[in-house]
Amino acid sequence: MEYNVEPLLVNYKTLEEFKKFKEYGIQELSMHEDLEANIIENDSESPFYGIYFGDKLVARMSLYRRSAKFDQYFEPPQDYLELWKLEVLPDYQGKGYGRALVEFAKHYNLPIKTNARLQSHDFWRKMGFETVTYNMERDLGQNPLVWKP
Ligand code: COA
């Protein structure tokens, strides 16, 4: 099944769709506040990508490029993509949406770092991600996983 991964725009419709996702939090709330305060323009770009089923957003992730300067995960340090908030709405799980978003991220041909929720480790392993040996002090409470092109 081919899915169309789209960059998501910051507007009230997108923010309304985001409320259905479990990992709705500070990032979405600040987008909302920025919109209300006109700090960002309606329909400006967000770091989110998603897949629609009809006009319903059913899967999404946040994806942004980090500079090698901040790299703690790859040797030697290099530019990489930070992927987080990957989530597929319950009724749409197991249909390839998660894989489609991860493959979209892989197309940039940069290393990817993510933080896995505990129950999703098997999914990430299937996507070719591995745990990193990292400095625990710098990354307390996270489960970083990486993929290399
Ligand atoms: N554990 C093990 N394997 C999993 C899995 C999981 N939780 N979720 C998906 N897979 C496997 C699928 O069986 C599939 O394998 P296949 O290609 O061999 O058939 C592959 O990973 C791709 O699956 P896909 O359909 O793309 O996954 P998805 O669209 O459901 O997305 C998540 C995966 C984890 C992002 C999504 O299910 C999600 O947001 N879940 C909610 C939070 C969570 O972590 N739940 C875990 C279960 S409690």
C-alpha cells in the first residue's frame, strides 16, 4: 500500500487533528499559542509530517534536522534527523502507516535518531533501528535508537 506523506501546516485544522493523538503536549500547545498571538503565520510550516485517510489525519511524526554540533549519537559527529512523536491512531495501526513515515524519513539519507516508547521496540527493530551505547547522564529517561543509511 502506497501512502502519501505530507508536510503539515500550522493552522487550527491541524491542531484540532493533533488532539486525537496521545502524545499531544507542549509542542502543540505552543503552536496554538503562537498562532493566537500571530507570532507565526497561519499555514506556516511545522516540523510535522503526516498521512491523511480522506481528510482525516491518521498518522504523524515530528522530524527535523540537527546539526553535527549537537550530535551525541554518531561517530564521527554528523548532521542527523531527530524523529519523534511517531504515532498512528488506534484504528489505523498495523496497516503500514508507521512504516511509510519511517521510510519517508529514511529517504533523506541521513542518520536518524529516535526515542522509542517501551512497547514499540519491536517495531523499531523491524525498521532497522538499533540501541546506542550512549552517555546516560546526558540522556536520562530516554531510549535512544538510531538508524544509519
Ligand atoms: N510490536 C511489534 N511489531 C510491530 C508493532 C509493535 N508494537 N507495531 C507494528 N509492528 C510491525 C508490524 O507487524 C509490521 O510488520 P510486517 O511489515 O512484518 O508486517 C511492521 O511493524 C510495520 O507496521 P506498521 O503497520 O507500519 O505499524 P503502525 O502503522 O501500526 O505503526 C506504531 C507502528 C508503533 C508507530 C503505531 O502502532 C503506534 O503509534 N502505536 C501506538 C503506541 C505504541 O507504541 N503501541 C504499541 C502497542 S501497545
